[in-house]
Amino acid sequence: MAQHGSEVAADVEPLPHRQTLEGLTFGGVANIDQAALGLLLGGAEGVLQRQTGALLDRGPTLDLGRDNLQRLAVDLAQERRPRVERLDQAAERAVDDVQDRLVEIGNQQAADEAEVWLAVRAHEGVPTVITCPPLAEVSNGRANLHLHTIFSDGELPPFEVVAAHAAAGFHVVALTDHDTLAGIDALGGLEGHGLRMISGVELSIEDEPGRGLIDAHLLGYGFALNNRRLRNRLHQASQAREAQKRETVERLAAAGYRVTWESVRAGARGNVGKPHIVAAIEAAQPGVAREDLYAAMGPGGAAHVPRATEMSLDEAVDMVTAAGGVTVLAHPGVYRHVPNLQLLFRACAVAGVLGLEVTYPQAPDDPYGPKSAALMDRFQEVAASYGWVATGGDDFHGPRVTPLIRLAGWTATPASRADELLARRS
């Protein structure tokens, strides 16, 4: 490795697309010098073969090139110490070299605290096996268990969302697109993205006003991605969501808004959501009040169309549980239209829901302030009263859809809650 000023160069060698790396990188990726960066970005089909230098200054990783960074695992947390069971001599030399250079440039603290592990592609077919301690053993770790991508109503690709959280030092995340696993599929699965990912989905639940279920959402976690029943049911739910949103668009057009289904569908990569409808109308009618549009599509609004997913609360819980997962009631603070939240909580408890999304920006106009904090305190008590795991996430969609929610800015959810939740699985 060659040192360039205050940066550390990376010796890179492009490889064919999809060729497997037998080692993962643990550490923080910060400023890569221009020569190395040029090689990284020179071809979208290349991945790193050799070693990567890291300054561990919590710098951004997104500039490394998405296709390449997907082949690295970056862990920025000081408290999560990976164990290397087998590491070949070349990898050991790489580790020593980078640690020495961190000291040379005056970053002794990073060298001492971060334990930069660089596992290079093993020579002579010797694999490098890396394991990490359970998140319950991680102090001060962070989690974000509620995130959306372009495959539902989010604005960013799944890799960009996950990589931003890896760069910010998160330990665990879950992509929870609406009624689809397409975002996880686009990543190629849950492994090798720089942090721990658990399977996730946000399910739209059939209305049952007598049980407090009105426009309710359920989060599923930790299920098997290859479960056929779950996959088939999500496909059906996606088709039902499409029909529902098409009728919503027709009602909005009848109410005088300039919108067509074709314009909405063109703006969606995956499942169509309300933000796609709003974006299409705003493009055709600049100055339209966004709040009026959401009110029209919400419960009691002129364009509100009840969900036709026919996925009851009980079916959703049974489906996720049978797939090896666990369910959580999403964002209780959002259900201001529900007359009696206690009915909703009781229905979830009877159905077998095992968690409540407590650490969440419960007040949309004050996501990080005292309003949300007060609601989180209230729902923490609710979770305790039902014996539920208090989970959390920020429901990030993107700068246009959720302008007050910062990408990778959520800090309220302890990473250990992921293990606590998954331990409840049957």
C-alpha cells in the first residue's frame, strides 16, 4: 500500500462481475485516494480483490461506487469485534500494514480502538471465516428496523439506503418495503452489506373497525426469504395494492385533479404508493397542497379506497410466524384516526403480535423533538404492559416523501432489540 498525503491508497484489481470474494472487510472505509478511487469507478462490473485502506474517520462510503461497495462488509462500530477463525498470511500482513499506516498518519486512536480487519481473497483456496458476537453483547449499537426503498414508496435504491447506514455506524437494519421483498432481492440477499441485515416487510392489514384495525400496518421480521407461502401471498397483496391505487387515482381524477394511472405507474419502480400518486399530481399541478391530497386518500377522504388485500391480522401473523419470523405493530402514533387504540392493542396481542414499534418519529411534524419523545414514553409503557419487545425505526422514505427524516439519522433504537425480538420466534 502506498500512502498519499493524509489518505491511504488501496491496491485493487478488477474482477469479473459476481465473482465471489472469500473474505469480508471489517473496519471503517473513509477517504480512498484518487488513484484507487479511479480504479474502483473505472468499471461498474469490477469488485475489489486485494486490500483496502481505511482511515476510520467515519467518512462517507457512498462515493466508493455502489457496485463495488456491495462486495465489501464495512463495520464502523468500535464495540463489535469480529473474530477471525482462519486468516491467511497475506491477510494478516494487510491488517498489520493498514494499522501501521493509521499510526503513521497520527490516527493512533483508530488503530487502537477499531481493529481494522482486512481479509483479502484467500490464496491457495484457503477460506477466511469471520464471525461476530451477538448484538446483545454490543454496547451503544444502533438499529433502524423500518426503511423503504424505490421498490415500494421510497425514493432511494436499497443499496444506497443500506450503505448510508453502514457508513453511519449502524449495526443492524431491516428493509421493510410495503408487501414486497423486491428491495432485499435487489441486494442479492441479506449478507455482505457492511452491517447485519434481517429480513423485513411491512404488511397492509385488512380493516376491521370493531377490533381497532383501520389502515393498520404490521411489520414482519426474521422470516425465511425462500418461504413459498409468504412469497405467494405477498405477490397477491402487491396485485391487490395495484388495483386499490388505480381506483384511488380514478377517484382523484373524478374530483378534478390532473392525474392518470399511466403517469403514476411511470414514476414507480415497484409497488405503487401514495407518494407516487402525490408526485404525479404535483408534476401536473404545481402548487397543489400535498396535505389535501393525503387527506383525500386517507380514511374518510373522497378518494379513500379500502384495502382489498384480504390479509387479516390473524392471517398475517400466522404467515410470518410459519415462515420463522415475528410480527410487530407498526407506528402506533400514526393511528390518530383510530377511536380506541386499546382495541387495536388487544387485537394484536390476541393474534400473537410480539412487538410494538416504540422508538419512532411518532409526531410527523416533530420527529426528533419532545412531541415524539412523549409519545415514545407512552408507547414504551404499552409495550411493557403487553410483554412486547419495544422495537424501532424511522420509516425513512426519502427527502421528498419524508423531508424531516434524515437518512441514517435515527439514533433511538438499541441494536440489541433485534436479538431480543428474534429470540421470540417460535
